Amino acid sequence: MRQIDLSEFEQNFLYKFNNINILEEALRHSSFVNEQLDTEMKDNERLE
């Protein structure tokens, strides 16, 4: 699913996330989640 390498994202921002899954969820829009077959996927609205 990852279209970008999130470890490279961390390197570019000079920040190491404790939980890379939270970063991935934070970047995921609800419209994307609604189009996927994976019902376990969560969008960033949960984090608001």
C-alpha cells in the first residue's frame, strides 16, 4: 500500500517516529480508505 518509503520520509524531516503506523494513518485520507478493500484500514479522521 505504501507509495512512499516512510523511513525515507523520516530521514528527510530528521525525525524518528516511535510508531510508524501512526504516521501512515495520519497521512491517509478517508476517501482513500473508502476505496480500498481492506476493512481494517483506518483514516486520519480518527486522530482528530
